[in-house]
Amino acid sequence: MKKFLIFILWIIVLIMDIAFSQTFTILHANSLFIIVFLYFCSVLINPWFGLFFGALSGFIYDLYNPLTFGIHLLAFSSISAMIFLVKDKVFWEKYSSIYVLGSISFIVRLIINIPSFKGLFFSIKLLFFSVFLGTIYSIITGLIVLFIINSINSKKREK
């Protein structure tokens, strides 16, 4: 039942990102909720589960944007690979784990946007708006999700 709910949540996040990420941008930066979903899926459930959803999400994103085919697959799969590297070194229940989300989001957004770098001015603009601001959006979204998860876990402990 838990895996089925995660699958439904993955579909909702995927539809939100593909359908609305180009329409609803803040200062030309996309939200990419899939990064936050894959991060928490890899941390809370299993990195292999996150790797599966990352590869599948990346493939679907690449079908949606065929100009850079394979970039999203590489970027989203690398989220779980990075979680594998730091899995035993971070205390995931604390808010300090958001630093890991920020680092991963920055690297993933950089991988996704590298094929778009054309000229110095455009590259600096793209780096600031898409990578830095997008990472800040991922951190804010991750803080909200972590707060919700911690409040649900604390209510379960009280019972």
C-alpha cells in the first residue's frame, strides 16, 4: 500500500512538473518538484527505489524534451547515486539534511542546464536564474516537506 501511494504521488509530481514548470516560473526558474520527490524517496524509503523512479522520471522528461536526450536520465539517476555516497554520514531526520538537498539540487540543475550554455552573458544569466534560484526553491520545498514529515512522525510517536 505504501509503495502504491508513492507511485501515485510520483505521477502527480511528474504531471505537475511537466505540465506547469514552464508556465509557473518565479524569476525564470523552474521548481522541478521531482528533485525533492526523488531526494525524499531515496532517503526515506530506499536509494534503489529512488534510482528506479529517477531513471524512469529522467526518461519521461527526455521524451518530453528530446533536444537534450539523456541529460535528465543522467541527472535524476545521479540523485540516488549521491544519496548512496552520503547515506551513512548524515542524520536525515534533522533539518541539516537540507544542505544535502541543496547540494544535490545544485549539481542536478547544473547537469540539466549545461547543454544550454551559449555565450558568457547568457551562461551567467542561466546559472543565476535557473541553477541558483532553482536550488533555493528546492531547499524551500524540501524544508516544507521535511516539516510535514516530522510533524506526522511526532504525532505517530505520541499515540
